[in-house]
Amino acid sequence: LRQIVCGKDECEEAHAAVTWKKEKLAQKSGIRYVPKLTSKSGQQIVLMVGPHKAGSTSMQTIALKLTSNPALLSKKWNWIAPPIGPKSAKSFAVLPVAIRFAGGHKGVHPVMSSKEAIQVFSAEIAKQWHDSSSNTNLIMGSEEIDSLNDAQIGELLSVMPPDYESAMTVVVTYRSPRLAQLVSIWKQITQTREAFHSLSFKDFILDNRFNNIHAMDTMRLVKTFLDRKEGFDVVLIDLAGMKEKGLHMYQVIACDLMGEPCDSNTMDPDKIANKPRIIEDLTKNQGKRSIEGDVGATAEQLREISDVLMAYDCGFQDLLLKMNGNGNKSGRLTVLYDDIFTQNMNRCSDLPEPLDADATVAKLKAILLDLPVVS
């Protein structure tokens, strides 16, 4: 399975030279994002929205660690959590889960109704935002946001302070190979939910309970926030491109998202560069799961699934016209360390026609059943 998820040709292509239509991608690879800081106070808000199995837990953990030690940052930042019990990397999940399930969910604590959660988070954010001792910046997020519809996202955003729109950056992560993200979702669910324990990858996809791809729908998330009337800046982080450049997530969060002073060549944050123990803590393994398991599918079926998932992303190519780069300085989308993202998009003309989300799920099932696929 490990070889199929990133097969020889696919992995070699990840390091090949990329050519992309210049009219669609006018941005230099690895361009640093510079927050607008257009709020009246110069404060920033960073909202990390997922999706699942794309570095979300690592990002939340690093953000919590950075904000818990003021000596690591030149500006004051707070990780937003309900003021009940100790802060954790998953604290913010309480809000989107309460909104989605209209009364909380036993897997996330504390359990609150949507009304209670909105009141609690609104009060906490207002308290932090208007901290009289300094201009406090806020960072928060949860991959659970990827399950919310547009109206529910509106509820979530209702907890923000007045005139927050110009201060907010929405952050989405892009994981590649695309098949690896779906495999990772399968492994997490089969390892953590008893009802799924015995399912192979094939059986998991064919199960009637697998009926959407919102947990890995990166480009839909980007579109959802770009289309909102608030006019947010959206940053898409190419995780594979970041890794190819030898960068760690703590550097991207500190330098690119928080705007910390950093070495322009090494991307080492000034406040962290000479603290090896801190760096070791920020870069240690976040508990990755093995991708070994009973697949129940052929190599050819897995490659077809990979192509279908990439083709689905290609249906969002028009978003690249909104990119913030040398050719479009007013664009609200920035893709950081975009080498692999660009390479994948460059394959669009060689892939099947993109389908919508429901048809994509149906096609995945058809591939595994060896049924004739109707485009």
C-alpha cells in the first residue's frame, strides 16, 4: 500500500520540473504570505479550517505551544479555547461540533449546545481581542470546520469581534498524494470507531456510511471562504511543497501566518532560532498512524481512485485566477510552497473530466466494484 500511495512514477514526478499555464499561476513558488494587518488596531486573526488528515492536529498543537510561551514570539498571540478546564490543541473543536450537531457530541468536551458555545466563545474572544494590556492577536481552528455548511460557518463567524473581517486570514492545507489523505481517513476511522474496525479500505469506501468527501475536500473549503461576502484572505499551504523545501510547520506558522521576524534564507524565527530543545519539541512526531492494512483493492483500482480525486480538484481551477501573485496583486488567495500543488494542477488535462462531490463518491465505489463508470 505504501508503494501504491506514492508509487515510483508518482513520487519521481513530485520532484520534476513544473510548467503551468502562466495566465493561471503567476506566483513564484514559496512566496511568503504577508498579513494585511488592516484592522484598526493592527491585530491579526488566524482561523485554521482543516481539512481532516492534512496536518491539522500538528498545526493546532504547534499554535498552542507557541502561544503558551510568550518568550517564543515578538507579538502577543492567544490560542482560543473555552475558559473551562485546561487548554488543548482540540479546544476550538467544541464550537464547530456544537453548531453541527446542535447540542454537542460526546466525543468533544465540554459538550455544549450551539447557543451556549456561541455565547462562551464570543465572550472569550471579546475578552482576548480587547485586552487593554496589549494588542492581542488570535489564532484558532479545527478540522471540524470542514463539515459545516455555509449557514453554519456564518454561525461560527458570529463569535468574532466587530470589524474582524479585514484582520482575518483563513488557512487551508493541501495534502498530496491525494490518495494518501483518503487512506489516512480510512485508517483513523477504522482504528477509532468500533463499528468500522474490520473494514478493509475497499469495504470502507463501499460502505453506505461513506457518502461524502468533505473530510478531504480542500478545494471546496478554499472556494467556500473565498466566496463569502466578508472578503477574507485565504492561504492554502501545500504540505508536500513545504516539506520539499525542508521547512517545518512551526516555521510556516510563525513566519508566514503570524508574521514573526524570521531569517529570510533559513526561515528560522528570530525568537526560536537558538533554542534547540524548543525546536525539537515543535518538530517531534505528532503520532502518525501506520498506513499498513488490508486494502482489498488492486494497484490499478487505487491508481484510478487517485486520478479521480485529483480530477475532482481540477474542477476548482478557476480559483487560481483569484491568486495573490505577481500577476494579480489584488487576489485574495495565496498558495504557499506550491510546487507539488502546481504539479498536480498541471496534470489536469491528462485526467478524467472532473465530477461534483456526489458523483466523485459514486465513481470511487464503481471503480472498486469493477462496474462500468458513467461519466
